[in-house]
Amino acid sequence: MPFAIQPVHIIIVLLVAFLIFGANKLPEMGRSLGKGISEFRKGTKEAAEGFKAEVSNSSNVPAVPVQAISLSTAQSATSAGNFCIQCGTPNSQEAHFCASCGAKLPDKIA
């Protein structure tokens, strides 16, 4: 593995950091890095919980208006006989496209 980090590499990086920043700054930098990581974890956890809450709330919404529209168009289409060629769904007399599958309905003969 050409990009694997080995213990020797970690020791070299720590020695270079010690030489550049000194013994007094390293603990302070480590503390701030730890706080940053913990804040990042906390933020991602809150975002995931919020997303789960939104998904669970949206799945509880009833689909009553959509069913009511489908029933009214189906009732008017049954008497008119304007059925979709592809899926067989009844559509309203004025419809040019199927409400179920979106296919173009045949032209009406006047």
C-alpha cells in the first residue's frame, strides 16, 4: 500500500510539529482540535435526527386530497368512456393526458 500511514510516519509528523510549535502550544492545539471534532460530530448527529424527524412526519401525511381527485375524475370518466390505451385508467372527458400514467389520450372524434 503506497499511501498507508505507518507508526514511523506519525512519529516524524509529531517531531516536526513539536519543533515548529513548541511544547507550550501543542496541548492547546490538541484541545482545540478535539473541541472542533466533537462540535462536528454533534452537528452531524443533530442534522441526522432532524432529517429522520422530517421523513417520519412526511410519511404520516394522509393522501386524502389525491384520492378525492382521483375518484371524481374516475366517476366522470366512467360515464364518458375516455379510457387510457396504455393503463386502462378512466379519465375525464376534457383530459388530453392520462391522470395515472401520463400517456397521451387518443383524439376525440367530433
